[in-house]
Amino acid sequence: MNILVVFIILLYSMAAYAVEPKMYIFFINGVNTTADDANINMEKLEDLMNYESSTITWNVLYNATHGLIKSDVFDYIHQKKQADRHLSIDSYTNYYITNNNIDCCISLDQYENVKQSIRLQYLNDKKYVGMNLSDIVNQFHLKFKGNKNDVYILIIAHSQGNNYANQLHDYLVNGEHFPVDHIAIFSIASPSHTVNGFVNPYTRFKYVTADNDHVINAVRLLPGHKPLPANVHLNDCKDLPCHNLINSYLFDKVVSSDICKGIKSYISLWLNEQPVC
Amino acid sequence: MRILVSVIIFLFSFNANATSILSIAGKVTNNLGIRDDILRYIETSIPGLTESSRYAVMRLAANQQALYYKVRSYAEASSLIVSSSVALKCLGLERKDDYEIFKTIEHMMMDTSERKEHIMNTCSDLFGHDGLPHKHVNRNELADRCRAKDY
């Protein structure tokens, strides 16, 4: 009898271990967000989905960018400039090779070796990326436990967090060879002009930006900055600029439903599961 | 003599830092670990609080005070973040203005530029590199924990 009980417990444990996450959903917050608030933002998104699944893991990649408005704007503008100059890790590697007079005719393997050897330098070079990318990459490595070829990643980002989302995506794909069609970004109130990453080919829905989001509209006035065109309207905002994730984008019933559908589309596509929005 | 002067300067700066953190932290004369003015706000300015929702709000306020002015390790800080997360969910079971209440308390915690800077630096130092903890609490478990004030 005792052996039977042990056997049953063993089987149960094996079954529990067998269910590993197939999809990671990471949330990246905007500037000047406390740790508590970033966590709450993610949880409100999770609540919005109202869907429990053992194959999905939610986590925050905490964007600790903060400071006086001037430095936050500077960080964003700086990131934006680098994004516009396409300073991906490949561009950085080419720049490194040129500046260090490395033999121009290196093989692909040699190029990859150089790229891997300067990977940390690229992440930490504050002249080229925002202040926190290396921290965000580190957090990703602490949270992501899957096999990059078997697992899907959806990054949901709000506001300036989108710049880090784009950079993280580019780094994972180009620097760590994650499959291109395994990492998507769903963007909320982004100041960026792109949403990098895989896009669901059936819905092609990858961002929400409100036409009455006064923060993004203010960014549009900065020379050389062209956030994505607005595609929703917030009828209900609890914060004055209509930019806050919880108080505006998740508060408005129609827009929050759109966000739910956007996230759901990746769950459906990748996991063949059907949360209801 | 030079060594003595250096030691005195070092000791002075050490004490000055300790003093300045205390002055930033604000007055806490109650035994709940909540800043006095924030406790006053909770007791007088949030109508309709039940016993359980009052507990949740006080937990949020006490956790923030501890997180920014007392905690010494990532483990302690993580425990407070998880507790606050459950507190807000418990508050949300009873009230739709749960997030508003949280943000009001957060704004009060950061009501001066020194406090704001200190709090954001603390968040960055504690969680910037290693990230935030996350413990998923399912709905059944949540109701039990809220009832038992287990957070």
C-alpha cells in the first residue's frame, strides 16, 4: 500500500514538472514607475485577460529609468536617436571591427565570435543604448527558463518601455539568435516609430496609441520624432494626459477590449488556446 | 592629526546621511509603521472602508514605508512587493477605486523632490538589476488569503 502511495505521488510530481511554460508574457513599464506600480500594471493586464493557463508565465522586466523630467526625456531622445541610426548589435560590431582595425576579411564564424565577445560591452555602452538595457537583459535571463526554439515570447510595453522592448527584441534575435517568429511586441502608448518583432499575420494588430494621448502628441512635436499613427480614441481617461496604462488605456472599455484582443491573438496563434475578451 | 580629521569627517558624513534619510522618511509615531499623515488620510479621507479593505490599504501604506526606508535585502524587498500585490488584489475585490487609492498613497510617499528621488533610487537599486518577484495567486487562493489577512 505504501509503495502504491509513493508511486502515485511520483507520477503526480512528474506530471506537474511536465507542464512547462510555452509562452512568456513580459511587461516593460514606462519612466518614473515605482517597482510596486510596475508590478500592479502587469497584474492589471493579467486580470484583463481573465485567463488562467499553466502554459503561460507573466513577468515584469522592470524599467528603472527615472529622474527629473529632463533626464528621462534625454534618455528617450538618446534611445530614439540610436534606434533611428539603426545601432543594432550588428552595427555596433561593424563599427568595432572598423575602429579596431580588425582584418576586414574575416569569416562569418570569426565575425560571430567578435560579436559575442563584445556583447556585454554593447549592452553597457551608455553612448549607444538607454541606461537600463543591460539590466533588462539581465532580468530577462533570470526569468526566462525555456528553450528559445520551443517557447514563445510576447513583450507588452507601455510608453518609454517600448524603446526597451524594441531593443530587447533586436538584441535577442541578433545577439542570441532567438527565432524571429517567436518574439512579438504588443505596444501601448509608444513614443517609438516602430514595433519590432513578429506580427500575427492574421490580425496584424500590434499596437494601440490614442489620438488624445497628450504625452504622445507632445512627442510628435519634437523635431525628427514620429510616433506610430494613432489608431484608437480614449473616451474615458482618469489621468489628465490620457497616457497612463491603468487609468486610461485599461480604463476605457473599448480600448481595453482592443488590448485584450491583441494579446489574445498571440495566445491563440501560438498555443491554440482561446481566452475570451 | 590628518587621520583624526578624516575620521571625524567620515563619521560626520555617515551620521549626516542617516539623519537625512530619517528626515526624508517622515514622522511615524504609530505602531502600524505608516507615516502619520498617510495614516490620517486613510482614516479620514477614504469613505466606506470595511475592516478587510482598511487592512489592505494599511498594508499597502506600511509596506511602502518599510520598502523605502527600512529594508536591507532583496529578499525582504521582494516579500513586501508580493504582500502589496496581494493587498491591492484584496482591495480590488471590494472596491473599484483600488488603484486610485494606491496611487494617492504613492503620491503622498513622493510628495517632495527628495522623497521622490530617494524612492526611485531605492527601486532602481533594489530591483533594477535583478527584477521583480512575481507569485501568481489564483482566484480561490486569493479569497482565502484576503479573508485570513494572510499578506
